[in-house]
Amino acid sequence: MNKNQLIEIIEDRLGIDYLGFIEEIGEPEKFIGNKYLPAKNEHDYDWVYHIFDNTVAMAKMMARGDAETPIVGGPAVKKVAGSVAPFGQKFEVNKAILNKIFNPRNDNELKSNLRRILDQSARNVRSAQARREWLRFQVLAKGSITLQDRNENNVISVDFGLPGNHKIDSSALEGDAWDGSSPKPLSDLINACDIYYETNDEMPGEILLRKAQAKQITGSAEVAGEFSENATRISLGEVNDYLAELGYPPIKVHDVKVNTEGPNGRPTNSEYLIPDNRVVLVKKAGGQEIKDTGRLVMGPVSENNFKPGIFTTMYEELDPMRYWHFMKAEMWPAVYNPEYILFMDVQA
């Protein structure tokens, strides 16, 4: 049985279109990076941006034979030419599941295992979505991307050119750092927003931070004293109302992590999208590309007749007989206006 027959069985017995099912898998609600770096389809392998004098990052990427993470990049430049970064992976279809599909004891067993095939295909799509979100937040929360080639032990860093005064550490904060005895987190946030405004003549759209930093804000003596002399903790909603009254953006807790590869290439590690003790000020995309922070470019996939996006399918090998779920995507962030990002480290 070839892979087309297997797909036909899935479509016939479950009453769905296999590729349509894959294409309709939306991003998880917890992935919010599209608000700041929306996806953009690019139909050429070679892409060139020249956005006035704004710094964008050059990334001429090279894929390895198994289509794992690419690793060659370049420094930030004012004109960028390169190719969109390929990324792909494959999973072998479980042989026990295949046996129950080819030799089902009853219809319920057949349908149950066909659904498992769909679940494994969806897993491929989810992994691409997670990689896309990871790339976005490397830009938004770090201002650079560092990739390491497992085969050659090369480490390449691509800097997206954030202004120097948009990388604030605890030495620039008012009072103590947020883990000190007399922190002033509300004043620090306001000052950071003022720096952002001085650069851009507009306020950021949101203040993103981890749950631990939200607790430091709402439990600080400075915030309690601003609202009530007897309070020990103020709600984040009250703090956001206060900021809104003064014309500052809201605080949004973003405690999301994605799986990353361990030493053996398996997703055994995890990484928070926002690093510990970091506050990120970002602009929401407004739809006018040239006035936004940038885009997450999705390039053409050769296996999908050079259409951009996340592509997944199944294929078979004959000796030995094996079936694989295969996923391929080409993606890389293009940053037009890096000054729309500011981050502040709040610990000593």
C-alpha cells in the first residue's frame, strides 16, 4: 500500500480532506507573536528588503541534508539579501498503528488508528508553529538569534540592530533592582515607556513580562503606596487602569515556553519565550508593513510545488517498508524597525 492509498483510507473512512485538515490547524492561543511580527508569504527563494535606513538582518541560510535547523547567518546590515531559512522534520509512522489499519479487527479500531495518524500529522504542524513563535520572540525578547550547528559546532549570532538605549539593565533602574529591598517597578516601567516614546514618538502597544515579575510589581511597596497605604498587594488590573489613565500601555503576563532540542536531537528541553527577569516593550502590528516592527517571512517549499507556508504529507520507503510523516517550512524574521522593541532586565 502506498502513501496515497493510506491518505485515501483516511479521507474515505473519516470523511475529511487530509490536506484540508492540516491547513485548518490554527496556532495555539498562547502564541501571540503574530500580533507583533505577522507572517508574510514570500514566493521567491531570494528576497531583498531595502527599507530606507532601517536596519534589517541578513540571513543567508544553509540547510543540512535532513532539513533540520539551518545554521549559516550574517550580521545586521542596512540592505538585506538572502534566502529564507528552511526547517523540517519527520516522524516514522508507528508500525503497530499501521498493522491495525491494514488488518483491523473491526471498524472502530480502524477509525481510532486513522485518527492517530491525523494526530501525528498535526504534531508536525504544531512543531513548525512553535519554531515560528520561537523565532519571533528571539527578536522581540532578545534582539538577536543564536544558532548552533550540531555537526560542526559553529555558533552564529544574527543581531537585529536594537538601539543601545533600548537594552536596559538593572543599573539603569530607579531604586533597587526588583529583587532588592526597595524596588520601584512602577517608576521603572514608566521610565522605560518614556525612553521608548522619546525614540519613536509613540508609546509601545504592550508591556510583556513573566508571572514572577507581575508578582513583584503588584506586591511592591511602591505600588501599594500609590494605591492604598494599608494594601499589601494590588491587582494587575488596577495597575493597568492606573497606567491607562496616564497614557501608558497595559502589562500582559506571558509565561509561555516551547520545547527545544536536547543533546540527542529530541525535544527534551524547554525554553521560555521571554527570559527570566526581563520586561519587553513592543509595538502591535498595524497592517502597514513598512510602519511595523517587521514580518515573519514564510518562504516557498519545494516539496509543495514552491508554495509558501507549512507543508506536511506522508511518504513511504520500500526497503524496509516504512511510512513517514514529513513537514517542511521555510521561515525567518525580517525586522524593518528594530527601534519598536525595548527590553529591560530587572534583577541585580
